Amino acid sequence: MAGLVASDATHPFPVPSTLRAVLFDLDGTLIDHFATLYACYRHALSSLGLPVPSPEHVRRSVGGSMEVTMRKLVPEEHVPAAAALWRDHLARTYLDDVTLMPWGGELVRALHARGLRLGVFTNKIGETSRGICTHLGLTPWLDLILGANDSPWRKPQAEFTRLALERLGASARETVLIGDSPYDIDAARAGGLARVLCVTTGTHDAAELAAAGADAVYPDLRTLGAAEYGLA
């Protein structure tokens, strides 16, 4: 098949010959951390005597960063205090109720086995992200875990995407981003990445992701792995 590395017994699924690296978003893509994050919003707002929105309301509001989400939930004057309470609660509970998305581990290990450079590229705090990846057993398969506070930038800033590529040792045209939100799509476009593939396991549906410019949208990582790389 043109443009694909042939399958063999050792590597039983094809990878495009131009692909050298894959960047994964974390929340909603590789991991499900929503129960813990919602508990942080609930703690912060209730501590300030503010109304606590429903889980579904928070889920629809999530994206970009905690501060961006918080501004959708509370008046601006309460954001600094609420954000501080949120961070404090997360620091104490961030390993509670965090799980891998179905086929998250399988896809990471399979792509690593093909010799691809793999990175986590997230707006979650970098230190927290590294702790979670270690806790879930992902770290041995990853070449990079880059998050908020690791640099002055965040998705979708082009500088953040370029930094990820530099640290991963890959060019934009050789790299695919797998994510679950328009922020991932914008970050991929800003950095000139070859493709951006999305799953609907996060907070955005297929229509939203397609409208935002994803090259392809899948219901989950297993379907993505099968369609893009022949992973059964």
C-alpha cells in the first residue's frame, strides 16, 4: 500500500512512512480524570459559598485550562480564590479516581513498538501529568510529558507546540496529534502538524470536532487505532 510501512509478524499494523512522532492530549484522550476534577470544582465553589454546578454543566465548560473553565462557572472576582482552592484540593487528590481510557495503554505501547516518538502534550500541570502517567504505567513508553508550568505557554499557542516538537526530536510534518478538543486542533494547526485526529471520549462531540477542523474523528481510541494503524 503506497505510503505505508508494510505489516509483518513483529509489527502487525501499518504506520504511514512519513510518521515519526505522536503527541497525545491527556484528559479526555488518554485518561479519564473527570470525577476528580469535578470534585475539585465542587470543593472550591462550596468552600466559597457559591452554587455548585452539575457534573454535566462542568463537563460542557471544560477546555483550555482550569482558569478558563472557572471563569465560565463563577464571577470574575471569585476566580483567584476559587482557583487557589481548586489547585490545593487537586494536589491532595489527583491520583483519586484516575483511569486510562479504554485502549489508551494498548495504543501507546503499540505505537512505541513501531519505534515512534511519543509524547503527552497537555494543559494539565506538568508535574501532575507526570505523576499520573507514572501511576498509570504509561511513563516507560513515553519520550515526553509536557504540561502547564513547564513553559510560559499553553495550547493552542504555537510556541507550546514548537517546544513539544523540539523536545520530542521530530518535525511538524512528521508528527500527528491525537486529542479530544478544539484546543488540540488549534494547537496542531498553529504548529503545522501533519494531522490532528480526535476522539469523542472527552467533552466535545463529533460535529464540534469536525467543525473545528479535525482531520478525522473517532468514538474512541480503539476505533482510531484500527482505522489509522490497523490495530485490532
